[in-house]
Amino acid sequence: MSDPLLTDRLGAVLDALERIPDRFDGIEAPTDFLATKQGVDRMDAICMVLIAAGEALKQIDRK
């Protein structure tokens, strides 16, 4: 994988991971994720970002 492409992919992963703390606004305890539909939606969003970041890093590792 070329260096500019690697830099772009790592930058995209970093950007996605940096959005996670914003998704925790209003979450004080783990049970807050399950207390409301909005909490579940936040948990889903955080999990999807983590899954996507992991998949992107696996793709980089394979190349």
C-alpha cells in the first residue's frame, strides 16, 4: 500500500474514532445505554464506529 493511501486510511480511522467521545455525552453509567431508545442508538453508533475502524485496520494490515 502506498504511503499516501495508508495515511488517508489511517486519517479516516482516526477521524471516526475521535467522534466516539461526542457520542458519550449524557451517558453517566453503562445502564444509560439501555434506559432509552436514544441510549441504545448511541451504543449502536459507537459499536458501528469501532467495528468499522477494526475492519479498516485489518484491511491495512492485509496489504
